[in-house]
Amino acid sequence: MICSGGLLNINATIKYSNYEFHLKDHLGNTRVAVNENNIVTQTNNYYPFGLTFAQSGSSTNKYLYNGKELQEETGLLDFGARQLDKELGRWFNMDPKSEKYPFVSPYVFCLNNPIRVIDPDGKDVIVLGNSNGAGGVGHQAVLIGNNKGGWVYISKDGAAKSEDSRGPSRYTAKFFKTLDAFKNSHIILKQLMVVITRMLEVERMRIWFSN
């Protein structure tokens, strides 16, 4: 049973249960699993699109890349709305909200930038990092939580390098009851527009060079 912060293993036959704590990175990837006795039961390393390497440990935990469950029958990661093929780095299904992203293939995962962008449910992307954000001084963020208790958004803007920039580094922390509330907020819209603008610029350069 998946719980906040880890996994509860229950054996009804012998009436035994134990809790496994999961240590995750800024993308929500489960990197280390530790049991109640402080023993490391699983370590995971990932390529950018979710394929694991140097995986070790005795844990049966299947909630790995982005905290999503690995389907052993297909080898796909279950994001809810659709499945991710971690070997190809592509969705197995079309984007149910593809009309919102006409500039990118409906099978592309995280706008082809899984280091700075996450997709919690297979529908909409959330930008966590933007090197050109915050007036050019950089922006990093993390979204922590779940659908029951809500989500906490924490971000940090980089420090200014000159007097005409926006000043010292700044932190932002905000609470959202649902992912939809966050997706519809001005925070995600501003960050997404920066990514869209940059992708359109790259596409225009590609077309120019191909001609």
C-alpha cells in the first residue's frame, strides 16, 4: 500500500506489516528505500526518461520514476491518464489534452525536458526549473504533496548579478488544494509560456536552416 513518504507492506496471512521510507529527488523519483530498522532495502538510479541502472536491494517496491508504479506485465510506468515507455522515453498513449500543446508531439514526455519538467498525471506538464527565469537569474522549484492532503509549491529565484537585475535571491512557498488549482495558477502559466517561447524559437531556427 503506497502511503505518504513511503510504502506500507502488509502480509495478512501472518498478520505482519512494516513501513518502508522512500527518499526522493526534486522530480519525485524514488532514489533510496529504507525500512523501519534503518536498513537500505533499495537504491535506484535513472536515465533522464526513467530507465533504471545500477538498481540494487531486496525491496519489492515498484513506485520508482516520478514515484509512479512500474507495470511488470508491460514494463510501462503508470501515470494515471496514460503509460510511459521508459526505454523509448515516449508515452504509449496520445496526450488527452494535446490541443493545449500544438507545438509538440502528443507522444513526447515532458516537452522532451524531463530534468526541468514533470508530468504528474500524464495530462499537463509542470515546469520546475528555468535557467532564463526570474529576470535571467534562474528559477528552480519543487512541488510536494498528494491529492488528499494538497500540494506545497516551493521555489527559489537566483541572486542578481548586477544592479539592474531584480536583487537578492527570493523564496516563494504556496499551498494548493489540488493539482488543477496549481495548473490554473499564474505561476505555472508564466513558466510554461517561457518554455513554449523557447521551443518556438528553436523550431523557427530549424525551419530556417532546413531551407
